[in-house]
Amino acid sequence: MANAGTIRDDRKAWRSRLARVFHRSRGLRGAALLSPTLIAMAAVLAAPLAMLALYSFWRQDDLGLDTHITLAQYASVLSRASYRALFVRSVAISGLVTLATVALAYPMAYFVAFRVEKTKFLWLVLLTIPFWTSYLLRVFAWKVILGYNGVINSAFMSLGLIKAPLAFLLYNPFAVVVTLAHPIYVSLEKIDRSLLDAAADLGDGPIRRFFRVTLPLSLPGVIGAAVLIFVPTTGDYVTPTLVGGADGVMIANVIEVEFDRIGNWPLGAALSIASMAIVAVLTITAIGAARTAMARVR
């Protein structure tokens, strides 16, 4: 009985020390709060990525897998000109989509942040209406608009502006860019208006105030929006499949074919890892270049 009582006392002392450490450490409390999220991310993100990386070092052997570590898949990805061309096309389309989206979104966000006072909530609701519908529905809608007998061609022909439908509107990279480009408000809203007033008092005109105050302070929002557009666009395969045609195929379409139709998972995994690496390098480079440019403007 004495030993049992001693064990219980030791357990209570250990729990008491642990509780004191837990309450004194803010980092430990934060880690405890984040632990469910971290566990979920490890299960649904980190583990699949680790498995994907492992598969990329294997080799397809007829209907089975050769699990000996090899760089043959990466050698195939880097040596084939068709894969390099698809990487370049995917990055180019994603870059054009990012530029088009930011160019469309920034003026609207600027208008809502600086010109609208009483109806900001209504404007924000109106701007989010396109996202109330399914992604596939929006793609099919653009297909109807850009089609050979679609809205644009029908309108131009009824007005007598063209004699035959414009074939370049669909099943090409142009259609992919238009369909993926969808209209950075928070960063602009957070800008202290007194900074703009101070710049005006110091003699800066509207254009100079925009480039020296507004644009640099809103740059984090622009960069965040660009990253959120560029990264998923590079991996999109639904839109190129529906509206891209043979000339609008992107690297994600080839990855889908390797996994789903051909069944060459190691090559598909190598293409996926290579695509993620390229996107990561380009994104980090672009963010660094944007920050350097804005520092020079200031």
C-alpha cells in the first residue's frame, strides 16, 4: 500500500510540474492549440507529398513497381523537349493569368477602398457573386461565351463586324488565360489615409503619391493575390481540358494522364515534384524582385 501511495504522489507531482510548465510557456500553449491542425496537415498534406516524392525515385516495371532508388524519372523529365515545352507553356499561361487578374482586380479594389464610403459591403458582395457558382459552371459559361457559335461570335456577326466566326477564341492558350483570370482590397483598406495627406502636403501629386505611398503599402496584398493565382493556375488541368484544345495543354494535363490513364505513377510523381519545384523557385524569385523594385521606388 505504501508503494502504491508513493506512485500516486509521484504522478501528482509530475502532473503538477507539467501543468506549471504548460501555463508558463506561451509557445507550448500555442503548440497545443495548433496540434489538431498540425496533425491534420501532416496527415493530408505532408504524408501524401512524402509519398509522391518517394514514388518519383522508383520506376515502373510493366504492371509492378521497381522500388530501387533511381533518378531515371527525373532524367526523363529533364531530357525530353516536350516536357520542357509544357513547363514553359504552363508558366507562361499562369503568368499571363496572374498579370490579367491583378490588372483587373487592383483598380476595382482601389475604387472600393478609396472612393466608396457607404456601400462598401454591397460592392464586396457584388464582387464575390462569381464565386457563388461552381468552378465548372464558370468554365462552361466561358465556353459558351467564347465558342464558335457563342455569344461573342454571334454578337459580332449580327452587327456585321465579322463575316465568319473567330476561331481563335476557343481551344487555345488564349481561351485558357481568359477563363482562368478571375477578379486586393484588404491591403488598400488598411492604408493610413494620413500618409497620403502628408505626401500631398509635401508637394507630391496624385501619381507620385500612388507610386510612393499607395503601391508600396499595398504590395503585400498584391504579392499574396499573385501567389494565390499563379500557384493553383499552374496546376490546373480542368480548364485546359475543357477550353484549351491541343495547343492549350498544360503540364497538369500530362500528369493526370500519367497517373490515371497510363498508370506510370513514378513518372507522374517526378513531373509533379519538378512542377512544384519550378513554381516555388519562380514564386520566391518574383517576390524578391517585387520587394527590391518597391524599395528602389521608395
